[in-house]
Amino acid sequence: MYLFYAPDIEGDYYTLNAEESRHCIRVLRFTEGESVSLVDGKGNWYNAVVERPELKGCGVRVTEKIENHGQRPFHLHLAVAPTKNIDRTEWMLEKCTEMGIDEITLLHTAHSERKVVKDERLEKVLVSAMKQSLKAYLPRLNPMVDFRQMVTEECSAQKFIAHCCPGEKKRLDEVYQPGRDAVILIGPEGDFSTEEVALAEANGFIAISLGTSRLRTETAGIVACHSINFMNKV
């Protein structure tokens, strides 16, 4: 099964953009009358039929709309410092999207080695992973924010910070309550500073361990994402 991204779909007729049209007609060789499926990234899944198989604007007729497709009873927000090698961050976002994640915030921290990212490129990674994993929800990608701003914002979710600094830490599975929304902070290659950890804890974040091994930033993000999904049995 192949999915096509239709972020602005309305009504019972839709024209795919040029990129999706080329993939549909030239690569996959869909023809008039064949069935296709679309998602809008907001939880809606559409079954449709190709009506106008044109390379620059493939038109499809919607035959069925399924709302809240694959909706989960919790919200997972990962706030992570992007890696110096952006390919590693892209890989992490791809895998987290495949497993299931709702929101991603990129963090600027004291030890950050990357201060600029191309949001458009990361969005393409998320869209591709959403379609590949047959999901109808596109994770929300927030612009990069300063660590202090992130940890001092009001939030009703359970809040966690994963770090390698000395001090008492609980395992994530010991403190997370399945079914609740969660925000998890993951630091850069040089980890969070002790001052950042203290600030986070002062603002209600619980210090956690993701295991006995020292993990790369992107590995820690994937482990955290998988752990929350596993504990929620999704």
C-alpha cells in the first residue's frame, strides 16, 4: 500500500501536488480508475480513485474518509538538541515517527554543537516516515528554542529529563504513568550542563535513566520514544 500526502484536502476531489503526482503516475504507474489512499497529517485517512492521471497534477475522487485514524490516547513530546551531524537527527526523527510521536522540539543548550537547522528538510523526513509507516498524523515540528524557555513553560504532562550527570535518577518505566501525556528532554553530545539539569528539576522535570549504557543523542531519543509507546502498548 502507498500513501500520498494531501495536507490541504477538502471535499470529495483533490489534486496532488507536482511531487506526489510524479511519484503516483511516473514511479508507481497508477492509471485512471485505480484506488489510492491519502492522509492529511491531521488524523484523516482518505480512500480515493484516480480520475485524472496527470504528471503535474494528478486528480483523485474521494470515496471514503476515515477520521482520527490511529489516534492514540496520550501525547508524546520529545525535546532534543540536534546533533552536529544532522543526518543522525534526521534518522532519529524518521524512526520516532515510524514508532509514533506527536510533537518534536529542537533544543538549544549550553553544550549544543548545532545552532541552526533547516526545518523544511526535517519536515520532509517526517512526511516520508509518516507515509512509510501508514500513519495519518504528522508529528508537529517546533522551531528551535532555548533550553530555559522550554523548561519554564507551563505544561500539564509528565516531564522528564534524561541525562548522564551524577545524581539520583529513576528508570523511565519506574516513573512514567501509562496513558498520560509525556515530555522528555534529550541533551546534546556533551550532555546537559549541571545548571540545566538543576533548572529543569526546579521546574518539575524528573531526572531519568534510559539504561546502564551511555547512549548517543539520537539513540536516547529513539529509546525514550519506544519506551513510552511500549508502556502504552501501541
